[in-house]
Amino acid sequence: MRIYFDGIIYSWHKYGGIRKYFDELMAHLPSSAQSTLLVREPHYGLPDNKNVKIEDLPLTKILWPEASYPYLKRLFSPLYGRKIDSYFKSVREGVFHSTYFTTYPSLKIPQVLTVHDMTYERFPEFFQSLGGRRFIQQKKRCIEQAEAVICVSRATKESLREMYDVAEEKLTVIHHGISKIFNLSPERPTREELVRKYDLSRPFFLFVGYRGRYKNFPFFARSFARFNLDKGFDLVLVGGEALAREEHKNLISLGMRGRVKHLLNISEIELKSLYQLCEAFVFPSLDEGFGLPILEGLGCGARVVASDLPVFREIAGDQLSYFDPRDEQSLIDALEQVVDKKISEKEIRTISENISNTYTWDKCAEKTMDLYEKLARKPKL
């Protein structure tokens, strides 16, 4: 059975959880899935997977500079919509899985959509631009058109049903997995080598990823600065965009000059070592659909301090230190708790093994493949 993926996520995102989800899903599907990736140009690289057939649909033969991608992806988007729609006119068998809220009028095969979160709908104040409003409309249209919608958590499923009139039988909850690299074993570069490379001589707390909007970073920075007044911790930021001038000013005004290190473009192996080294990993989001970094951190033995959200309790239970993401004192208390209350190596190992055994990409791919096969047996109306 052939599974078709459009490559829009590889054109729109260089990094991120959704891109990682499709990388891992395609890598762990059985060879019987016969995955085909429809490639749009330009793109930020494709999955290195011999089991995925790459179907290149070029518009031009020009090798575009990466700096032009944000402009070109918007310019080319309607053209690729028509090109992929034309491609599907001759496709009669298989399943189509959209990588980023796309649908095509000519589709005659079942459509699958993965909803990763409902943040745009739950926090519209962060997405007031024309692009944000259009995205919500497009997402709703794709949910309506899809024969099956995968929700990455029960919390996401419940939020979706609150926002949209979607039949229960159309929705399937399939949790993410975590990469096998996120475990307790040491890697090269060793932790000692990483400390020297990035000058991590002082104990530090860790923040990973995008810092804007619902990620709640300004709240975290204020809380951390208050917590750290009489302590000697550093704050290590990983990924996201380079710190903007305003962010620099805010951090300095909070008394954190010389206490913040921002590491861009690090490898997964280095991220693993940072999880292992940190005093705690902090995840202060106002909303998430799943929370993959939480599981990665727990898998590596990190103490994790996280917003008290239903989805985090769903995936990690009582293995986290929770706080109210709108109450600075609540976060300060949680940070104090992880510093004061140490846990044993045995407890750390038990948590890591539980996470690694519960959340695997093999399980995710197996359940997704079951859904594909179920849809393929049912003719599209």
C-alpha cells in the first residue's frame, strides 16, 4: 500500500517538532507502507530514508540561496498547490497524509491529518495577523476534509472537540515516541568535553526551543532572575532564533548579564548531554499539544519543571515538578524544590526506563500504519 506525504513541512520548517514527527514516522513505518514524499522546492533538506520514494516536483531549476526561502515558500505555495493537485488526479489507491494542513480537490484516496496542538484556537491573541487567521481557516478546512484525524494526545483531542464539531469516530489518539538516543548512557563528546566547549563550569538550568508567544519565556526569565538572586546558577538556552536586541536588554535589566548562554544549532548528542548535566530542564509553556522535550529530558535523567497543563500530566504523570505558568512565585517554589530535594540514581533510572519503554516511534508508526490500512480498506465516498 502506498502512503503519500506532501513535503510542505520540509519547505516551511528547518527544525521543529512537526518536522521531527514526520522524519521519525516515515523512518519507522514498515517497508510495506511504500512511502512517497512529494517534494516542493526550495526545502530545508529531506529525510535520509532509503524506504521513502522521493517524487521531485520542481518549478524551476534554480539553486536558490537559503536566505530567500521564507519569501519563495509563500510565492510558490499556490503554484505547488496546483501542481500537487494535478499529480493526484491519476492516483487511485493508497492514503494521503498531509504534513502541514493541506488538502487537494483532486484527491480520490483517503486523507489523514495529524493535529499537533490547538494553540492557535486556544490563544488567538498571539495570532492576530492575517496569516494567523488564514492558518486557522485552512486548518479547520483540512480537519473537515480528512477521513481520519490523528491527535497526538488526549488533551489535544479534547481541545479539538471543544473548538470544532468533529465526530468522535474520526479521531484517533497516537502519542509521539522519543528517539533512542535520549537515554542515560554517556556519549561523545563526553559531558566533560561539552563543559569545556561551551564554558559550562557553573551549574545551570536549561530552556529548549522557541521563546515567543505561548512559550512564555519572558515570564520564565523574570521568575528565574528572582529565584537566582542569592544563588549562582546560569541559564542555558538551546535553539530558537538568535536573541533579539530587546531580549538582551530585558535579560540585562533582570540582572542576568553574564549568566545566560545561548547555544544555536547543536546536535542531538550535545542536547542529550545538556539534559544530563543541567540542574533541571524548565518548560514554561502556556499550551502544548504533546511536550516531546519533556520526555527527552526525562529519558536522559533530567529533573523537569513544567507548567501544570493537562497534557503534561497525561504524558508524564507525577514525574514532573509542576507550577502555575501565570504565577511567578509558583515557578520559584518549584525551582527551589528541585534544588533542595535530590532524587536517587535508582529513581532516575526507573523514570528513564519507564519513559523509554512507553513512548517509542515503533509504537507510533505501528498504530499509524493500522489506521492507514483501515482507511485503505474503506472506499472514499
